[in-house]
Amino acid sequence: MFSLKAKTFYWWYKNYISDYIVDKESKKWCTEHIEEIDKETGEVLEKPVYIFKPENLGENMSIDDKAIGHDGFTILSNNDTGKIAMMIESTRGEE
């Protein structure tokens, strides 16, 4: 598995391992948002919650942040099942 190219793994994950295609077709992909108010302008900003699956929550959870390109993401995952419960495009604790 470690000799597998990242693009190949991404393709398999997106098309076969995850529920991405099914969720996208049924309009379940990226339906949740977190609102944030810009302190300088007062503008309400919406940040997408890419994954939100409460059924993946459990007693033994992990939180991690990842940089993908120039964007920062926070990922909440279940240590017992290995499933992602939430992924948001933010690394700020308040959000």
C-alpha cells in the first residue's frame, strides 16, 4: 500500500471506498455550513462542513488538522472504527 501513488489512492477512495459519489448524487454532499461573523466588516461568512456523519461518533475520538493546498481542515474521526465523523474547512477552535 505504501508504494501506491496518492492520485491512485484518491481515485479508489472517491469512486469505490467512500460514499462520495452516492452522497453527491443524492445531494447529501456538503449540505452543512458553519456561520462565522467577520470581526472587521460584520459580514456573515459560511464555511462548508464537507463531512458530517453523527452515526460515526463514539467514545474514542481523535481530532487532527490537515493542510490541503492552501486550505486548512479539521478532521474528527472515530479511533475504534476508523471512520470520519466530521471534516470542516477550518483550523480555528472556535468554529
